[in-house]
Amino acid sequence: MMELTEETKSTAETGGDESQQVVKRSTTQILTGKAKLKRVRKYYDPSELPLQVGLRLSVTEVTHIDTSKQQYGIKGYLVFNWRATKKDVVNYNQSQEDGTKYVPEYTPDLHFVNDVEILSHEEKQNLKIDFNQSKFGDTPFNSQEALFINVIFTQEFDVQSFPFDVQNLPIIITTLLHDRREDIQLVPSLIHQNQFKLDKTCSSIVHWEIANIDVSRTVIEGKSKGSKQYDLVVFRIGVMRKWKGIVYRYIIWLLLLGIMSFAAFTIHPGEDVGERLGYVVTMSLTVIAFQFILENFIPDVNYLTILDKYNLFTFFVVFLITIETSVLAWIEPSVEQATEVDRIYAYSLFGLFVLGNVAFVVYGFVARTKERTKLSNWDVYRSEFLTFISDEKKHLDQKTKINDFKTIKADTKNNKIYS
């Protein structure tokens, strides 16, 4: 089960001084602390494998969502659990009697797949064994109580429908490579009913609305011969952009600029050509300036967003006025002819402008409706591999080509792999 709450925190986080020094860590930072390189096969019988490691995430704050950088920040607590060995149970009971610290024989090493920077990372080695709390009967489970994280993640944002877009923010966790991938099976928490919890109270994302949350296990086919599968647990936060602010601040202004452009028709094209051209050129430069402002809100993508298209449409209207003015000045018709042509052209162009705006209203409504479907039918995790095999290694696998590029998709609902 998953829970989306509106809880209000009663106490501040420990060590919550915002001025504290930021600790930068690499993207391969091990969540469980120092790597001890303990192999699972050393402590578990092959018949007990794969070892299931359950994950639970409690998000206390979505700190920011930066569309232009395609990044977002998450604060919260990660809890994970796994089956205890018989010796773990003995050591745990002994530690309870002696009052000493319990240390399990094996601790999974996990890391984030899509993190950019780990800002802070507070390790709490308060391990315990939970009995009779799982769906597996009396099976004892090691449980890590809490691991505080403050991490910046990245994900490719689809902004074609900007500013009516919906984004899925995944938090992807996997195991490190010193364990065989087929020996470890990552799954949502085995002993907690709430496998994913998000507190919206302190999330400082004024331009976004948190719509839903989801957690799933994804299995991806391994590329190396020693690995049969690649396990991921994907926690996903679905967010919808609050579009009204952008419409009021930018689209309305572009609409007014388009309407103001028709004031050029009050200047006679045959008598004051220079003044009329100066006016429409000024309007076109204003529209272009808006485009530079909008580029600060979206990433550098190779397609046009809805807002880009509307800005281009407004510029095209101003451009058509410029062309008409230039043509009339070039052919030099009589005053009566120029006035009549200018009047017909103005009415026709204004009708086109009105129809274009109505079309964009419908387009925006359809785009928003389509974007909302991402919340229930979000894209499964996709991994893309680029493999290079040197001449010395070719004899190991004659079927593998140089620069072999293969895309593999994982079906999170049915746990199926397909190419």
C-alpha cells in the first residue's frame, strides 16, 4: 500500500541548520555506508537465494523541481529489510541480553541510479530483527530503521505540452556490482504496509501539484554473461504543473501584443510606410524578447513546446503585417486601392488571429487531458547500453558486434522483459 498524507511536522529535523556545509558525494555513493564487499553467497545457502531486499521510502520534502536543468530534490528516510540468518537471530538475542550493538552478518549495499548529487547523508545503524511482521509467517527480518537522505535526482523531462505538462519523478535504487545480480532481488518493503509515503506539508514547489505516488519493481535483462537480471525498485512521484500562473504572466501578454499589432493598420501604408514598418518591427522584437525569457523555463530540447508554438504564431501575425506593408509600398497603388486592400487584409488577418487563438485553447485543453494519462500509464523504466568490445576480447563472443547498441524495456506491471 502507498500513502499520500498532509501531516504537519511537530518537530524540526535534527541538525536542520540550512547554513550547514553541503557535502558532495559521487553518484556511486553507497547508501549503507562503507563498502565491506560482503558477498551474499557467503552467508546464505544457494537454496535460500535470491535474497529479497525490501525497500520503503518516506519523503518529507520535495525541495525543488528545476525544469530547465531537468533536476529535482528529495529529502526523506529510506528503510530496507532482508531475511536474517540463523546466526543473525542468535547474535541479536545475545545483543539484547548484553546491551551491545547488533551487527548482521550481511548488509546489502545499495545506491541510486539517477542521482546527480548527494547533499547530505545521515547513516543510522540502528539495526534490529523484526519477528512475525511479514507476509512470510515467522521468518525473521533484519530491519534498518531509518537512513536520512537529501539528494538531487535527474530525469529527462517531456515538455512538449509545456505549460500544461505532467512529469514523473522517479527515484531509482539498485544494488552494487560485487554481488551477483541474480542473488539479490529488490522489492518494495516486505514488512511495512506503507511502502511509499510522502508528506506534502513542507514541499516547496509552488509551481507544481503533487498528484500521486507509486512504487514498483523492475527487472531488466543483464548484459554481462555473469548476470542474469538487473533489479531496480522505482519510487515515482507524479506532479502536474500549475499552468495558470504561466498563462497569466506570458500567454496573456503575447495575446495582447498580437492585438496591439493590428494598430499598425491605423497608419496608412502609402503615406507613412516608414512609421508603419517601424511600429511592426518594434512589435516583432518584443515578441522575440519573450522567447528569450521563456527559454529560462525549459531545457534545451530539439522540439517546440506549446508555448513556443504560440509565441511563433504571434510573431507570424506580425510578420504578415510587415510583408503586406512592404508589398504595398513596393507596388505603389493609388490611395483608394491601398486603403481598400489594407482594409480587406486587416479583417482577414484578424479573423485568422482569432481562429488561431481558439485553436490554441482547444490544443491546450487536449494536451492537458493527454498529459494527465501519464499519472496512471507512466513510461516503464528504460535502460540503454552502449557496449564496446576490443579486438583482444572478440574471441569471447563472436556474435557481439562493435558498438552494439540495444534498448531494453521492462514491463513493471507484469515483470516482463522485451526488446
